[in-house]
Amino acid sequence: MQKKVWEYIQQYNMIQKGDRIAAGISGGADSVCLFFLLLELKEKAGIEFAAVHVNHMLRGEEADRDEAFVRRLCRHHGILCRVYSFPIGDIAREEKLSLEEAGRIRRYQAFEAFAQEWGADKIALAHHQNDCAETMLYNLARGTGISGLCSLRPVRNSLIRPLLCMNREEIEQYLEERQISYCEDSTNRDTEYSRNYIRHHILPGMQLHINEKAAEHMAAASKDLAEIWDYLEKCTKEIYGKQVKALGERLLVSDELSREEPLFQKQVIKRCLEEAAGTKKDFTRVHVQSVLELWEKDTGKSVNLPYGLVAQRTYRGVQLRKRDIRDGIREKAAPVRMEIAIPGQTRIDERCLYTDFVPQTGEIIPQKKYTKWIDYDKIKDTLVIRTRLPGDYIVINESGGRKKIKDFFIDSKIPREERDHVLLVADGARIVWIIGFRLAQNFMVKENTRNILRIEIKGGTIHEG
């Protein structure tokens, strides 16, 4: 068994010479096995390790017995021991968690706290193949995806699980052959706990009636699924970067996402929900599907989601935002209005407008999104940069045909919530340039134009493309 574990450690590069390892030691068979294997590796691999014990204060004298056992074990072998005590019953009630979940959270907090204090490189946990199989069955029954079927990894960041190559029977055999004692937790026999029911009824039934190596095979499947999940995550990250844009506190998911494979559509939307909410909890297939269905609906349609989120169909895709107290009607952006320095620079928050006069050369004017050349002789008033106002219009053809800015925004499918943010170069109510969209026809440079003003805007998310 020592050889098997050592080869497994090397396979996943879990431990390097000189590592300091904090090991979670409960006093049960699994953690005691881990303790003695690390003790043997202490000399072989040149490592240091310390034990961390968490007393959940749930089992009275039995919990105190386990703590005392771990303290004696560490003292006998000269291993540093740190004990943390948490009233898990009270914590679970206050935080509305199950005892299992509350205990798990506090254990990991204790491990992390000690690792930081002691300067540990790794945190070793005693999970084995049966734990992996039980976790897979538990998560599968509760409605997990691929990630929940491969949640127990050999290595995850600083966490290592050297015993994932072993099953429970091998661990107990290891301890019996060496006559090593350990503590038995009486609550492990209480099948009122979901995991215990799986441990004592479901998994043994599978091993007895289907395949005695069920736990081993499920652990192997979990490893394969982990590799698939990592690849899926990599692809999802790439697609997310291309198809999702942050707009302040909102996320805009491009229409282009609907052309990706359905699997990646679901993964990207799930990631968007988690990003917008700031948590990975409570989002299900139903929520993801309800967002995807918005692509088949009219602009303006929306669905309510957990954590006060709203997903809404827009002209350019689907927007995710926090639900507004006024049923989604958001306050207008603060108006912007500044006189433009001519020639010179005019700063608007993180952006800057540059103007200068250029000679008439008769050459064709370049077509650029954020740089325009205008006939300055047509300016009648003070040239300003601002956001929209009632009565604004733009000339759209050579015969002088006008279009209200409001109608232009609608026809150009600019989302309602973005319209008050669009910057305009204006001459009174006449719009010279809708920045990022179009230049007014009546201000375009002609062959007989004498004074040409070049206007360029830079900064923020603006760049020529």
C-alpha cells in the first residue's frame, strides 16, 4: 500500500522535497492511515507535516475522546497538533445549513487558517475511493452536472488527497496489519444523514449485486470526467471572453453565442449567472434554460432569476443585471455636456476628444469609426459634446432629410438602457456626429470645403477597429 500511495503521489506531483503539509486528522480510520503514511514519507520525501483536528462539539464526550486521541497520537510521534473547536449545531441553525455542510465549511476554514499561520505548502485530506463514489452518487441524486461528478480531485490548488488511489477495505487492512488503533464516530452509523445512507445501503448494494469494484470504477470515471471538465472549462473561458461584455454592473451576452454548440451555450450562461450573482450556488438547469429561451423571444422580454437577477432580451443579445426596485426601470445616466476645445483636447471622464484643423487635399476621406472629418464652415453655434436632449436630430441624406435621434437609436437597435450613454457632437439641436455610429450628411467634407476639422475620440473602451 505504501508503494501504491507513493506512486500515486508522484503521478500527480502532490509532494515535493521540503514541503510543509497540514493534514486533516479526525481520529477516524482514514485520517489515521493518512497520518502514518505521511509519517513514513517524512523521512523518505524530506517533508514536514502537522496535524489539524476540528472538534464539531456535537457528540459530547465522544468528540472530546477523539480530540484527546489525536493529541496523544501527535505527541507520541513528535508531530505538531492544532485543534479548532466550533459549535456546529449553533452555526448550522444560524446560517440555515445542514450539519454536514456547516461542518465541512468550518473544517476547510480551519485548515486554511492553520496553513497560512504555519506556512504550509499543502493541505492533505484523507478522502479515498469510497468517498469519491459516495460523493458522485450524492451529487448525482441532487441534480449535479459534470463538475459535481468529479469534485474530489487528487490535487486542487493547495489541497492534496493521497489516498484517492485506495478504497476503504484497503485502508482498514493497512491499519489492522500494523495493529494501529483509531476512533469510530458513532454518527457515521446514523443513516438519517444522506451520505451515511449511501455509505451503508446504496454503495454496498452496488458492490454486492452489481460489481465488487464499483467504488474503484466510479473513482476512475471521476478522473476521466475531470479531464473532460477541464477541457470544457477551457473552451468555455475562451467563448465567454469573445461573447460576453461587461457594461458596468451588467453583462451583455452577444447574439453570436446562439451559434455556438448547445453545450457551450449552457456553460457560458451558467458562468454568466455565477459572475453576476457572485456565487455558484442555487443555479440549476431550469435557470440556464430559461435564459437560453430568451433568444427565441421578442426584445424586452425578461425572466427573473435567483439573487435578484434579471435576464432581458435586447437588440444585441441577452443582458443580465440586478433587478431594480422599480420593476426594472433604471435611473437615467447623468447628462454630459462640455464645450469642445477647438483646436485642443476635451476630457470626458476616462475618454478624451482631440480636435485640429487639417488642409484640404482633395483626397478621399478615410472611413473610421472614432475619427471624423467635418466641414467646420457649417457650424452655426458652439460645438459641444453631450448626451441626447429632446428635439435632437441628424440629417441623413443629401436632400436634407432628418431623423430624430430617438428614432435613430431605435432603428439602430441600440438598447434603451444604453441610449443615455451615447455621446454626441452637437451644434445646437443639430447632431454633427453620433460617436461610434454615423456622421451627419450635411457636415461631410466636400470638394469646396475650406476649413476641415478633424475630431478624434480615445480612451475607455474606445479604439479604432
